Amino acid sequence: MTSATRQPEPPAAAFRPRLIATDLDGTLLRDDKSVSPRTVAALAAAEKAGIEVFFVTGRPARWMDVVSDHVHGHGLAICGNGAAVVDLHGGPGAHRFVKVRELARENALDAVRLLREAAPGTVFAVEQTYGFHQEPAYPKMHMEVPDGLASAERLLAPGGRAAAEPVLKILAFHPELDPDGFLTLARLAIGDRAGVTRSSPSALLEISGPEVSKASTLALCCAERGISHEEVVAFGDMPNDVEMLTWAGRSYAMGNAHPDVIAAASGRTVANNDDGVAIVIERLLADLR
């Protein structure tokens, strides 16, 4: 991955984007999880102008049906905060994993142990390429039936329920801690054994491989296409977007963004419910005419 140091934003006249990277929840999607007609039109116009559009999200691949009709051209999305690159052309339930950056089980078990010690009461779930397993006390946050119930240690053990597929990330929930405080505590406790971030308004952390982030996987995808970070425009709203917004040549925090995201981005747009992504894309395309 190239340097994540903030670069000066180029003048509008000199800036010709080749790729748009956008988060989904709280960014491209409205709060009702829909994609507005204006946003659909802006994404299509960007693709028509020769600008690739990548959805870069913390969502697992099986939750990508909300945008599967809007992938256009290449049809690729970065899921699980960078843990997987997925071809969505097959539609819901038929996606193909192009790249997987798994969390080693040894690192996952270390993270679970260290976080249990640092924050008693933490409960865990295990997200895999296709499967999802959780501890019995892990809250039902989505209308999803887990593939298995057991302690994280048993799930991640050799021969455990989660042994058949790569682990993309583990989820850690605490019922009482402040979300930002929990994130800071976890990063200090886990250190370099794993990457820790969050995208939920609750105290729910997402734990991935040590070098895995939206930014690092996006950088790999761009390098394969000969696209430099200066040619990327990125959008986001939560801490799991910070590295990506810092890395991109031009980046925008949504009007509803977390303070850390506002500090990381080179620009700001209006909230997700007000079509903030579409407004910026429209302006960028107008500048190219």
C-alpha cells in the first residue's frame, strides 16, 4: 500500500478521477437502505465517463443485494472492511470471491483472549466467506439465523464449526461500554495482532487481519489497474473509512460523519439522506466537460 499521508488536494482543473470508492451504509445508502434515483443516475454517469465505481463496505458479501443492480462494468465490490473482493455479477447468493484476505485463527484467538481480559462481558461472532457463527449471548442485530452457536474459542479451534472456511473478521460486542472508548481499549489491548475498527453506532467492533483495511485492499485493486491514489475519490462516514479517506487523492466526509472521519477527509459533502455522494459526482463530472 502506498503512503497514507494526507496529500494536498489538486486544483479542480487538474483533477481527473479514474476511480470512485464509496462506503455504503451512512454514505451511499439512505437511512432506509435505499439508493436514491439521483444517486443511481450519478453512478451510471460516472461509469459512462470511464470512471470505475467500487463499493467499499464493512458488509459481508451476502448483504450486497442492496447495490447488486448498480455494479455496472466490472461488478466488483470490496467487502468485510477489505477482507474480500467480490464479483457481484451472479446476484445475491451467487457471488464469487476474487480475493480473500483472511484473519489467521491464531490471531483471532489472541484477539478474543486479550479483549475478554481487557473488557469482561464482551461477546463475539465469527464472519466467514459464506458462514456466520456467534456466541449464544451475542445480540441478534440483523434478521439472520447463525450457522452455529458456541464460544468463540470453540468456533475458531481446529475442527470447530468455523474451521471449514476462511475467517474474514470477528465481531466483538459490549453491552455497556461507550463505542469510541471500546475501540480505543481494544486497539491498545490487541496491538498488532489484528486490525480493529468500527462502523456501528453501538459498541460493536470489527476485527480483521493485521494489514487488512478498506484502504489496503483498495490500494491493491488500484495497483492492478494502474490507478494511483491521486486518481481516486473516496466517500465515507465512520471510523472504518478513515484509512481509505486518508489514502485517496480526494475524499469526502458525509454531513452525518463521525468526527474522526471529518478530520481525515480532504472535503465534506452533505448527509447520506441528502444525496451527498451524488452531488459530488455531479460536480466532478461537470468539471471534466
